[in-house]
Amino acid sequence: LTLLGLESSCDDTAAAVVRGRPGGAGEILSSVVSGQAELHAAFGGVVPEIAARAHAERLDLCVERALAQAGLTLAEVDAIAVTSGPGLIGGVVSGVMCAKGLAAGAGLPLIGVNHLSGHALTPRLTDGLAYPYLMLLVSGGHCQFLAVEGPERFRRLGGTIDDAPGEAFDKCAKMLALGYPGGPAVEREAALGDGARFGFPRPLLDRPDCDFSFSGLKTAVRRARDRIVAEKGGLTVQDRRDLCAGFQQAVAEVMAEKTRRAFRLFAQTHGPQTLAVAGGVAANAVLRAALTGAAAAEGFAFLAPPLALCTDNGAMIAWAGLEQLGLRGPDDMALGARPRWPLDASAAAMLGSGR
Ligand code: ATP
Ligand code: FE
């Protein structure tokens, strides 16, 4: 099967063509991503209205390029997959409308895909990883451990009770005037800093679960910054580096420990398997090293897909569509856009939005 995938749920407009079958790894024939970082940089975060307009303007061109790079016409594609939630609703609506237009025009089946399932199934696209496996999704908007048991079978083992880690990195960068997106900037500064100087908290480490909290850590960074500014009138380069290093070290330590707990929880049903990561925060080398160490200690393998496939892209949506199409068939033209859409069946039922 050959699928065209569209993604527009946050600040990347993306289209890709993927070929494969659910059993093995997929072949990415093309993957076009048009980022909007420059549009949002001045605001220190994604502005939903600006994002929605940019998606609407860029989707057609992304699709055109993806098809051209794959050397295919729309008629040669078997189906169209599109992110139909969760995310910023304006962007999701833009993507769903575009996909419906293409599907109707070319007489192709259409399938709405959960953005998170796209991230969660990426190791199957890249490596043909067999079910079940453990997924840690750490991005700008999400943070959760998932037992991935099938194309639409996800069990949430834990996650953040407030901010996502990427959001915390971004806010940390913003309060230290390091620019947006903040993750790479904080990592760069942290490499030259003393992580022990401030003794930042290790949130929720005293609880035996796999849940995270990042908002208190963020506040601790702000307090430390304000204290230095009050005492010395401003921050030196080294102060910034130490604040970043302290923050990053706290995140890495908590993440490694919570991951150890997730391993044990997962292993109770499935035995030790593979930990796969996804999301932009997985780009962080210090966090990766911490996770690799934790995996080795608990007998799990560790898999990190290439960075371009860890962040938002169309290929993961095309792939998730490919796997899910075989399971539940296409959606019809009534396909809607869902701002909230938990992956876990029990969480979905609680929201009254179970499929
Ligand atoms: P979601 O996928 O949940 O909707 P998103 O699209 O914003 O959110 P991604 O594109 O997966 O998330 O990742 C972007 C996030 O990753 C940003 O918050 C960014 O700061 C963070 N990030 C990128 N590189 C690094 C890094 N080296 N260290 C830490 N965080 C990073
Ligand atoms: Fe994402």
C-alpha cells in the first residue's frame, strides 16, 4: 500500500508518501516538512491563529512537493491519512479539509489518524519493531509512557500531571532569554554549566508511579533566576549555563528513574522488550544517555528513530494510517477534527469520546 499522510496539528505543516505493509518496516518515498518556528519566534511560543493560517496556506504546496519527490501522481496513491486530532484545532481543521478535498477529488479512501498514534508507531515504520513495546513520548505538548500493543491498542502507564517537558524547556529558555524553540538552546548552554549549583527539586520522585510534574521545576528555575537578579542586578553567562544545567539534570534524573518504574510495570505483562522514544525532546543527548542507561540496567533494548521522524512529520501519519486502515477501514466525509483525543481506551471513555 502507498499512502499520502498530512500533518498540521501544531507548528509544522507536513506531507509525506510512505509505502509498505503492516508487517515490516515502511519505505518513506518522500517527506516534506514546512516549519513555522520563524513565525512564532517573536512570541516565544506557538500562536494558534497564526499557525492555522500558515497551515491553510502551505498544505497544498507540501502535498504537491511530497508527490513530486515520490515521483507519483495522486491517482497512484492508495489512500490519504490525515491527523484528525489532538492538537490546535485550527490547524487540525485545515489538514482534515485539505485531505477531504484530495480524497473526494481523486476518489481515494480517507483515514483520520490520532497524532499521538503517529508518534507511537514510528519505530514500526523505521525499524519494523514488533508489538508489544514501551514508548516514551516526550514532546512540546505531551509526555507519556505507553505500552504499544497494536496499531490502535495503547495502554497509558503514566505521564505528566501538568506541563510537557518540551514546554518546560521552552519556558526555561524564554525566562533566560535564550530564544525559541528552547530545547536546543538550553542543551547547548547546559553543556557548559554546573548542574549541581542550584540543587533543583526532583518532582514526584517520592511517588512510586510513572507520573511526571514539570511546573514546579520551572518555578524553581524562575526563583533562582530572580534571586540572582535581585542580588547582582543581572545574570552572567555562567549563571545562565548553571541554571540550564541544573534544570536539565533534574529532568534527566527524574526521567531515568520514572522510566525504570515504567520498565517494571511493562515487564509485569510483557517481559522486558524495547523502549522506543519519540517527540522533539528525545533529541536531547543528556536525556538519551540517561534513558539508555536505565534501559541497559533493566534488560530493555533502546531505540531512538532518526530525529526528523521523532518530531512532527507526515510520514508517521501515513504509516499509522497504513496500519490502522487494515484494522478498521476508512473514515467517511463526516470525519471531524478533535482538539482532545487520548490514545488510551480507558481515558477516552472517561472523556466520553471513545471510538
Ligand atoms: P506535540 O508533538 O506534542 O504536539 P510539538 O510538535 O511541539 O508537540 P515536537 O515537535 O515533537 O513537539 O518537539 C518540539 C519540542 O522539543 C520543543 O518543545 C523543543 O523545545 C523540544 N526540544 C527540541 N530539541 C530539544 C533538545 N535538544 N532538548 C530538549 N528539548 C528539545
Ligand atoms: Fe507531535
